[in-house]
Amino acid sequence: MGLIPKDVRFFELFERDAANVYQGAIELEAMLEHPDEFEERLKSITNLEHEGDIITHEIMDRLNRTFVTPIDREDIHALAGGLDDILDYIEATADRMHLYKINVPTPEVKELASILTQAVEQICLAVKDLRDLRRARRIMDRGIEINRLENEGDRISRAALARIFDECVDPVDAIKWKEIYEHIETAIDKCEDIANVMETVVVKHA
């Protein structure tokens, strides 16, 4: 059975929010690929995070003013909060890279940023499919792909941490890198959380 929204504006806001997060992930990747552009990319990510806050506020305000919502209220809240969390961790990663003056990103941090971008791209596509749950299979498939990416991110992060603690002469550097890896890994974890919420929506409306 298809999902008949009572207020399609929610879907428009979620699509806008997801696209904003995706742009943040792309900017983080670009920052890591072009360290000479750190300042410019950080500013862009900060602006995107502010835009994300505005969209989240719009969603929550509409939620408070809407009696009948297209999907359950708790799912709207979870999706909005999850997207906001991803962008927060993207900004935190970029900010730490800049704060710690890390000008030579490791191959692992680049891999993790790429995985994050891929996961957010899947979220963007799944959010569009929420408009019509005749596309439920596609939403579930995107959730499976996000789960695969999250597992891959875990593997890379564990290996990266092990290498850093083996190779870093200065323990402070090791702690800095640990924080950066954990921020990106958490952002990827949040992608999986969102996938789980969308799968729940699919099951509720099956």
C-alpha cells in the first residue's frame, strides 16, 4: 500500500536536509583531498551545518503545528535528529583537523570520508523513496547497503587505530587521530541509525 502523505512539506524538508548533509560529506572529502583548501572547506561545512540547523528547526516547528503527519511523529523526529547529528560530526571532524593543524591526512581517514559520502548518498535516495512506499524494496536495499558501508567503516577504523597506536611516537598525536577517526565513524553509525528508522517506517506502512 502506498503512503498517502497529509503534509508533503515534510518530505520536501527531509530531501532538502539530506542533500545538505550530502554536500557536507562531499566538502569533507574535498578538504582531505586538498589540504591547501582547509580554511575554505571548513567555512563551507560550517555554513552547511548552520543551514542544517535551520532545516531541523523548520521540521520540528512543522511537527508541532501539524495534527496529522504523513509518517509517525517519532519517526519524523528521529530522521530530523539523525540528519542533524551526521552534519554535526562532519563539522566536528573538519574542525578538529583544522584545530590540530593536521595537513597530511592518512589514507584511512580519506577512506572513511569516502564511505561516509557513499552512505549519505544512499540516505538521499532512500528519503526520496519515502514519498511512495511502493518503493519499499528500494528503501530496504539502501538500508542493506548502508549497513555494509558501516561494517566496512568499522573495519577501516579499527585497523587505522591499531596502526596509529603502533606507529605514533607522540602519544598526543595518537589521541588526536583517535578523536578524528571516532567522529567520522560516529557519523557513519548515524547513517545506519537513519536507515533503521526508514526501514521501520516501511514495516509500519506495509
